[in-house]
Amino acid sequence: MQIPPFALERYFGKYEFSAPYMLSAADCETWSAGEIFAMEEGSLDAFCSMRFGYTESQGDPALRDEISAVSGDIGPDRCVIFAGAEEAIYVTMHALLSPGDHVIVLSPVYQSLHEIARHIGAEVSYWQMKEEDGWRPDMAELWSLIRPETKCIVINTPHNPTGFHFPAAELDNLIGIAEEKGIWLFSDEVYRFGEYNSDALLPSVASWYEKGISVGVMSKSFGLAGLRLGWVATQDTDLIRQILAWKDYTTICTSAPAEFLSTLALRHREEIISRNRMIINENRALLAAFFARHPRLFTCQEPWAGPVCFPRFKGKEGAEAFCDTLIRETGVILLPSTVFGIGDHHIRFGFGRRDMVPALAVLEEYLVKNGR
């Protein structure tokens, strides 16, 4: 069975490194190596003395200590390090799922969170988020989707592309449903720490529920995508063993320099998160003002957390045609909802980087010039 092309990645692949203006990035402002080393005296010397041998398959113990700390002190033996969140999703779903299992996936959704399950042979039902509800999922609808063979519920919070974020009481309710039915809860938490206020930070699902699985990454809220480092945390030690068995057939182990720099960054995560949260909040205000100036073209449900939002595009040509024309005529990249497989009426904007400001200015100049 051939797996379908990854629509979002193929769309970005055409333009991301050649177009001058990125206005749909889901990651935050990045850091230079020098800025990371400057956070801790002696770290550059320690890095330069490191030898580039293999690392432990499960991940460097010092790094797993830091991952455990951000995952509710779940324990370093219950964390596995991967070459990015994509490998973490791929390996964990292969370790967890079998043909004939039933999986419920919160939608719209990053393609790998449902496509890998389908490729394994699981049947997937979609727990649809609705714009008219502020993208807030309906728990009654979730109950209607659960079957005796339901193995796993897949969520993403803070959510890409809508910017929804579960309130603590609602996530607790969801965990209660999963616990009552004995269902795994697979939680994509790559935008965790991108909340607009630290009070909105939720505990990792892995620390909250014994059949919870939390996926994290250095790419999004930390702004260190080039390290290509992600992780999985779960209380279930048997699942950890199965994950490690699968990982032996993918990367085996991750990059020693990436593990070193990730450990260093996570030790100074408060500084990293604080700066990126400031950029997100400044840009979010600018973007809200932009939408207010262009109500004939955009209607946006206010995002709750994270560096992306998903406004409705009201132009007659449709979101994909608008985005294609925009990239050709201005070099501004926006992401149409067609890459998420949910119609042609929404566009993902990203506002976690400083380069959003000039990109937004180019977009607005284009709209004004064309009388839109």
C-alpha cells in the first residue's frame, strides 16, 4: 500500500527556501548557535571537546532528564529521543497500532497524525472541529465516535492550524473518557510552551494519564527546528520497549551535536520561551489589526495558543488559488486549507517569527494595490 504524498510538506517544498516572505510558518523565531552557547559559561568548550560517536538509542541521559522535567517529572527512563517529531509519530504509531484497530483523530490535522494510522491498516474516524464553535471540539461528538475496537484518540494541543487550546477542565474530561474506555490518548504537544500566558500551560498528557503519550519537539515553541530533535514520553514501559524496537529500524540513535544543544537549550528554556512568547504576542496583535482592516476578505476566530491561526478566506477564487497567485506575484507564502484536506475556504497564517512583519506589509500592499 502506497502512502499518499504529504500535501503540506510538498506545498512548502516548492517555495519555502526560495520565496522571500514566509507568512505561514508554524515554528517560532530561531536562535544562532552563538546565542545558545552564550546562555551557559563553558558550554562552547564542552561542545568542542565532544567526540562524534554514536549516542544511546533511547537518547542521552542528560537530555532525557530535561525532557522528563518538561513532561511532569515522568522519569528519564520513560522518554525516548527521536530525529524530530515526525519520526516520533511514525515509530510510536507503528509500536502502538495494528491492522483493524480503530483510531479517532481530532481534525483538521497534520497529515501524519492520521495517514500513518491508515497506512498501518487502522480505521480512522475524524473528530471534526467546527469554525462556528470557535474550533472547540464537541465532547458529545467524541462519545458518538467511540467503538469497542477504538484503540487510540489522537489530539493536538495547542492546535495546528486553528490555534485552539484545550482548557484544563476539558482536557481532564477527555482523559476521563479515555480512561473509562481504556483508550490510549496520543497527544501531539509540539506547540506546548507557545501559550500566550504561562497560566494556560497544561501538564503533559503523559504525566496526567497512564495510557497517555506526549510528543514534543525542539522545532516549534523553542525555535530550534534545525536541530531535528523530538521526543515521546509515556508512563507505559512496555510501550517504551516496543518503541525502541521499532527505532532500531529507523535512525537507531540521534545526532550527538543535536542532543548536546537540545540539552543546553532546555536547561535555559525559560529564557527561550519568554522571548518567543513575546514575539508571538506582539505579532498576534498586529495580525488581529490586519484582519480588522480587511473584513471583506478574512474572518478569523481568535486563536487560544500557539503561533498559527486559521482565518476564513472570503474571496471568490478560493484559498488555494489566492495563495498560488500571491506567491507568484509577491513572493509571500501562505498555506491554503486544501493541504489539510478540509476544503478551500481557510488559510493558515503563522506569527511566531519576526519576519512576519515585513511579509504582512507586502501582503497588505498587494491587497490595497488590487483594491481588495
